[in-house]
Amino acid sequence: MISKRKFMAVSTAIFITGAAPGFSQSTPSLKDAFKKDFGIGTALNNAQIEERDPQMTAFIARQFNMATPENIMKSALIHPKWDTYDFSMGDKLIEFGKKHNIKINGHTLIWHSQLPPFIRGIHSQDSIRSFFTDHIKTVAGHYKGKVFSWDVVNEALNEDGTLRKSVFLQYLGDNYITDAFRLAQEASPGTELYYNDYNNEQPAKRAGCIALIKKVKEAGVRIDGVGIQGHWHVGKLPLKDIEESIIQYAALGMKVMITELDIDVLPRNFQGADVSQRMTANEQSNPYAAGLPDTVQQQLAADYEALFNLLLKHKDKVTRVTFWGVNDGNSWLNNWPIRGRTNYPLLFDRANQPKPAFEKVIAATK
Ligand code: G3I
């Protein structure tokens, strides 16, 4: 028999690391349940890519058929110095995908955030242009035939639909998005190419996203799909806007994906996923450290149910749904917009056990 002390130690370790103990083989598999509808993906962190926990590896392989690296393909990590690229973790991810029959979505080629520090010292258009061109050619070229798709450009829009004043817009002008897709297409012709953003189901940002897609297409450059990240908040899912967006993006010939799905249950005073936005902690900001109240658990389940019913209604247009993390313990929402909180945004708890939301999502397929 396991002693109480040992049990506490094990459960604490699970809580802290998000490591997975055994999981039941009788738990249905998401990827199998949605086999005829759309792909089911997850974001993967370093520990998962390196298969440090065999039970976690088995769990991922059973539940998901697509994956996005949570951080390791971002430019700061894959291109740390002007003429140095580090493909070590990305290559491990490709091997992980091959071994477990999981398609990899590269994330991301051009993003204003998590840029390599050397960019800060560059103030000439020529140098930004050569960084931009070399980065896309080298990274997309390295993974040619190895990744299924790329988030070519990430989060280029402001909430009002105008273009974000990123270093790329400032130095390269408003054709940089089209240029990015053109370069990605040349470097990796067989790969699907997407634009990805948060809040782009909201009408103003959606209009900006539609204009962006049209501009790329009108230049004769290929763009295959659009990712609606899907960082939403419990009890406030914008279902009408999501539906309208799926319809409008699909009408442009885009594959539509929910690419970073999670439903935040903690207090927050703004929407979206701008990583530079932060909140100050106070006594009310981490209310569920000891566990999620049933009312919130049920609301979370109802939100997931309504969302998947909607996505299934449009399964002819939706090609993939990716969760931003495997289980609640892995979620970035434990550390944003306030560090060290206890969040519950996904379908599996910190021990990889299915939550009521998981049961609802599986039931939606029946
Ligand atoms: O690796 C360093 C570690 O060496 C250091 O000790 C530690 C101290 O803070 O930081 C570690 O880096 C962290 C990194 O995640 C890896 O864990 C960064 O601080 C942290 O900011 C970073 O957060 C990531 C965030 O993007 C940064 O932009 C999240 O994990 C990741 O989930 C999040 O993902 C983004 C998508 O790419 C784009 N859409 C929004 C989404 C959520 O923000």
C-alpha cells in the first residue's frame, strides 16, 4: 500500500510538473472520435518532445494526431544569433511526429514577439530585410517536406484590424506579409501556409484579417488557411463571431483552424492573448488554487460542448482543432497574465485524467 506521505509527494510532483501518471486505456481518444471530422492537435513543450515521461508520450500519441511546438521553432530559439541557427529541438520534434504518426505545424516564421535579442541592435531596412529573407528561407527550407504546415505570419493585426506596428511593418512596409508567404512557398513548396492570430473572430480584427488574406491572394501568392487561436474565457465564448468567421474565411477558400484552444477560468480584465499584457496579483486573482468549484467546471464543460457542436456543424470548413497544451498543468495560463496561478483551461487535468468537458466533447461526436 502506498503511504499517505508518498501519495502526497507523488501528487505534489504531478501538480508541479504536470507529469502524467497512468491513464486509463478505456478513456476514449480525441483523435479517433474526430477522425472523420478534423485533425486534433496539441502544443508540445520541451519535456514532451524529448519524451522525458513515457506515460506522457503514450498519452499524447493516443489522443492527438497533430502537434505545434509551443516555443522551440520561434525565432529567438531557432535563430539565436545573426548567422547561427539551432535546429536541435525542432529536429527532435520532427522525429517525434514520425514515430507517433503526428503531423507537425511549424510555429512560427514571422512574429513580432520572441524575436532574437540581436534584432534590437538592427536599425537599417537592409539588415531587417536580410534577417527576414534568410530566416524564412533557412528555417522553411530546413523543414521542407518535414512539417505539414507553417504558421507563416503570426499576430500581425491590431484589434481594430489595422496592421500592428511591428519591426517588420516599420522597416519593410505593408507588403511584408505577402513577401513572407512568397518566400515560404519558394522554400517549402509542398507545405500548407497559414496566417494565425488571436481575436480574429472579432468583427473589426476579422475584417483586417480578410483584407490581409485578399492582399496575399491578389498578389498571386499562395495562402492555404487561417488560424483562429481560440484563447477564450469561460462563460464568454463568442460563438456567433466564431461561426461568422468560419463562414467568411472559408468563403475566401481558406481552410479554417482553431490553433491554440484554451478556455481561461481565472479573473482577467481583458480579452485575447497579447503576451506583453500583464496584470498585478491581488488576493482575488488566484481563487481556485485548492480546486475548481463545480459550477465553474460545469460552465467550462458547457462552453466546450457548445464550441465543438459549432465546429462539427462546420466540419466541411474546419480542418484542425489544436489545444494549447496537453493538460491543465502544462498550460501557459498558469503563468500569464499573472505568474504562478492555478488554471484549468483544457480537457485533461494535471494527472491527464479527463474532465467533464472532455466527456462533453466526445459526446458531441455521437
Ligand atoms: O526558457 C526560459 C527559461 O530559460 C527561463 O528561465 C524562464 C524564466 O522566465 O523563461 C523561459 O522562457 C519562457 C518560455 O515561455 C518557455 O517556457 C518565457 O519566459 C515565456 O514568456 C514563454 O511564454 C510563451 C509565450 O508564448 C511567449 O511568447 C508560452 O510558453 C507560449 O505558450 C506562448 O504561446 C503563444 C503563441 O506562441 C502565440 N499565440 C499566443 C500564445 C500564448 O501567449
